[in-house]
Amino acid sequence: MFKRYINIRNLVISILLLVNPTLAFAGGHITDEDKKEAIKCLGHYTAITFIPANEVEAIQIEYALASFKIVKAYLLNEKVKEDEINKGTIEELDKLIGQPFNTARNDKCNSFIYKLIPGSKEDIEKLRGTLQ
């Protein structure tokens, strides 16, 4: 009886080890809540690029463009459909377009993205430096 228990346990463990990696990579690792917030930040970053040049510093636009590129690449890598990204970005942009630069919202998005995407702060800084 004891040997049978060990064999069944080993079989279950083996199955879990085989199935678990398959499930982990099936649809990405991002939660729906994080996905929605990241897409909202894409809308925010896009809105910054529509602020008149005399109302926002050029460096803020550079950071917004670099952040947009890093976040969108991350979402695509996480298997989020491009149509979903674009739709959500436009919805958020429609809410924000025409508004002045919002430092608090920008800081919130930046903090969220830096936490969500490992190494994103450094990647954004490097990419920002290449945008002219």
C-alpha cells in the first residue's frame, strides 16, 4: 500500500512539473489590472506629446516617447494584443488630450512602470538619450 502511494505521488508530481511550465508561458505573466494600468500610462505618455512645446519641457517629451516604446514592447512581449493596446491607449488619450502636463500623474505612471518592468528605468533613460 505504501509503495502504491509513493508511485501515485511521484506520478502527480511529474505531471505537475510537466504541465506547470506550459501553463506559465501560455498567455504571459501580466495581470489584467497591471495590463489596464500600463495601457492607461501609454495614453498618458501619448498625451504628453500633444502638449504645445511652450507648455512642456522637451525632456518630458523625450521621456514620454521612450517610456511609450518600452511599455508597448513589454505588453506585446506579454502577449497583449496590439488592437487592445491601441484601443486602450486612444481611450485614455481622448480623456487627457488638451490638458496641461500633469506631474503627479506622470510620477505615478513612472513609478508603476519602473516596478512592473524590471530594468525599465535604465532602458528608458538609455533610449531617451538616443531620441533627437
